[in-house]
Amino acid sequence: MYRVLLRPILFRLGGGDAETAHERTLHLLALLSRSRPLYRTLELLTTIRDQRLSRTVFGVQFPNPVGLAAGMDKDGVALPAWAALGFGFVEVGTVTHLPQPGNPRPRLFRLPTHEALINRMGFNNAGAAALAHRLASLQPAPVPVGVSIGKSKVTPLEHAIDDYCASFRVLFPYAAYVAINVSSPNTPGLRQLQDADHLRALLAALQRVNTELGRTHSRGPLPLLVKIAPDLSEPALDELLTVCADHAVAGIIATNTTISRHGLAGADPALVVETGGLSGRPLTLRARQLVQYVARATGGRLPIIGVGGIHSPDDALRMFEAGAALIQLYTGLVYHGPLLPRRINHALLSYRKGAA
């Protein structure tokens, strides 16, 4: 139904502009989120509630391990609807300390034959304070909410630490965990923060603030996760993991989008040359390999959220087998529709039954 009927309609919205379709879908979900009877009805149709799906990771209890990735709902406008669609958690953002419009449009491109997207959104969001205000109005959240924070574009790299800490302070009371996005390819210079020296200073500062706020709010420090790029070399990744271990990082999110264009043979050349991060099916294998590498390098002691190219229940099962504790969806949701979380959770229950 989705692929044959709904997806073609969505893909034609706004003259085929991918961001227009995204905005209108998000607007519809935001409206649905304001009507308790509507999202409760949706929940009955799409959500699997089963204790066997529940898991506790880095001290947070998730009703199921299938999450919505950052970028889909940057400003957290549709949280009840995402929960009603069967997601076990939602990561909002990436949000920045200062509101910003992002990069000029067009900045989101579909490659349907490869089930891929290229985006250069540039952290378009209403700012950390606006997100904090919205999350405060939704307490308690319907599912755990992670918050992805990044650097404001106008903030020089040498002041990035203050920028991240400012966002962290205002969002601390409302987040189940905080993801440190140092791997988007769409903010100039941001990926330099993955380098060991930059990352060491950033994490040290954030953990100091984390400890301080944990005492102030009587809830203890939040789990801090680092989101990594799929383009890191193994030596750079080893160095990053050492820094994360030294600064008590609670988990790794693997991966962000890639600047590589591997796997796009036969795609429209005009789209392939668009700048930005590539996501979707071409990233499936690389993301899984990176999750497996991190799991082995850390002896399975560091929880991993696997994200990238998960388009089917089989992709999800393989990501868990590679070592992911949780997974996230984005591009797979665009191409395979809102029942994908349900299908994955159903497959997980069947897998557990078969393993038993």
C-alpha cells in the first residue's frame, strides 16, 4: 500500500521536492500529535507492546530497540505520533545553540533507484531553547527522547565547546541521553571535532557540565553518546574510541551520512555530484561493518546505536547481530513507510522465538 499508493503521492508533493514532502508529512504528524484520540488509534494499529522487546541500555529503559534517527524531527514537533507509530525512542535534533535556517534550498535529494538520499540541510532548527520549551510541555515524554546537539554554523571552531555546552545546559532536564554530533559533513569544519585533541577537550568540558547539572537536578549525569562518520579510517576510529573511553562516553552512534558516493553506479549523474551526506541503501554494508568494528574494538562493553541503510527487518537483524544494542531509522522509513518499525519489532519477536 505505501510503496504502490502513498509513496508516489508523497514523492510528487511540491513538484517532487523532497524537503517539501518531508515538511508536509511532519506537519501532518504534528497535527496528529495534538489529538490524543487520533494518535491513540494509530498506536492500536501500529505499535507492538511486548515486554520481550524492552531493553535497558546505558541506564535508560526502552520499550523496544527501534528508534527514529536525528534529522527527521529536528524540533521535536511530533513526538506523540512517532511513539504511536511504534518507535521505542526518538532522537530529536540535531539542534544548535543558536537558531539557524540551514543551507540554501534545494538541499535534500532522492535517488529512488538506489533507495538513497543526499542531504546538505546544515542543521536547520529553531535553536536549543525552543526545543527545550517544547520538550518541557510534553513531560512526561511518551518514549525516551534523545537529543542530538551540534555546533552553530556562525560559531568559530575555537568556540565550539562553549556552543555545545550552552545547548547541553538548556536541554539537560528533558533528555534521556545526549548525542554529540561531530560528524555531519554539512557544517564547515565540524568533522575536525572528531580528531582526538578536539574531541578530548569537548568531552571533558561536557562531562564537567554533566556532573554539575546531575547534582543540581538530583538525577545524576546523562548518558553522553558520540555520533561518528562512516568515513573514518581505522586508526582514526581507534583513537576516537580511546578518547571516548577516557571520558566515560556511554555509547557510540554509528553512523552519520557519508561523503562517499560508493554504491551509486547508474544513478543520475546530476544528483550524484550534489554535495552533502549520502544515506540509505548504499550505506547498509558500511554502517554494519563499522558497528561490528566498534563492538570488537571495545569488547562489546560500549553500547552502540546502529543507524544507516536499515530498510527491512533483515537489515535490522543483521545490525543487531553485528553488535548494535539499539537501531535507528531514517531513509528506510522514507522508502518503506510507517509500518517499518512494526515489521522490525515483529521480526525480533519471531527471531527470539526461533532462537529459543
